Amino acid sequence: MMNYTRQTTLDAVKDLTVEELDFLFDEEANSIGMLLAHLASVEKTYQIVTFENRDLTDEEENALNPALDLGKNAREQIKGNTLDYYLEKLEQVRNETIATFKTLPDEWLFEQAPFWWDLPANNYFKWFHVFEDELSHRGQIRLIKKMLRNRKESIK
């Protein structure tokens, strides 16, 4: 499921230029580049939370931001990168995820720990959230591409 989700994301961003990756529909919007950086940061966060069974350190959180939180800082800092830049980050973090999954017993998926609002959640749910987040943002990416295309057509 994670690989299928990733492939559909890669298909959605194929051949985008830096200008298209940086396009902001308005001053509060996320760009496609921001969303791709966010996907990598979210997955890295869940590696730490589930594989290492701990919260992020302040240093790790700072390294993963502004992509993790998005917002104003991300709009200011995440721009000017090529598609290959984002794809390499996504591939690197996914390779680490898959390599670690291969070392874990199936029972690990069902181990529970406090999660959102301190309620118990198993690792299956936590990793479901990783690709559920990607699916949601892939939908945003498709909408941004349509808005960009409409803006380009209205300029003609």
C-alpha cells in the first residue's frame, strides 16, 4: 500500500519544473515542493516514533522543520529546488523504512503505545497514517496542478 501510494505521488509530480514546484496559489498556500518535503519529514518522524519508540528530540524536530509543520517558514525556506532534490529525499527515507520493516517481526505491527491524545495505537495504525497523509497531500498536489494550469491558461 505504501509503495502504491508513493507511485501515484511520483506520477502526479512527474516532470514538474522548479517554477511549478514553487507555485503558491495565494499567500497562505502550500507549494508542491513544500508538500513533497513534508512527506519525507513525516515518514522520518514515524521512523523515530515507531522504530526507536521515542519522541523527536528538539534537534531532530528542528532538522525536520519547516517541512514537518509547513506554514510561513516553509513558504519562505522550501523553494528553488528541483524535482530530483525532493525525489532523492523521498527515496532515501523510504529505503530506510523498507529496510527496517524487513528486520521486524509481523507482531511488531500490533504493538501498542500511547499516541494521539495519549490513546493507545498500534504500529499498523501509525504507519497507515504515514501513507494516509501522503494520499491526502497527493490530492492537494493534483489540485495545485489544476490551479497552476488554470492560471497559465488565463494568462494566455
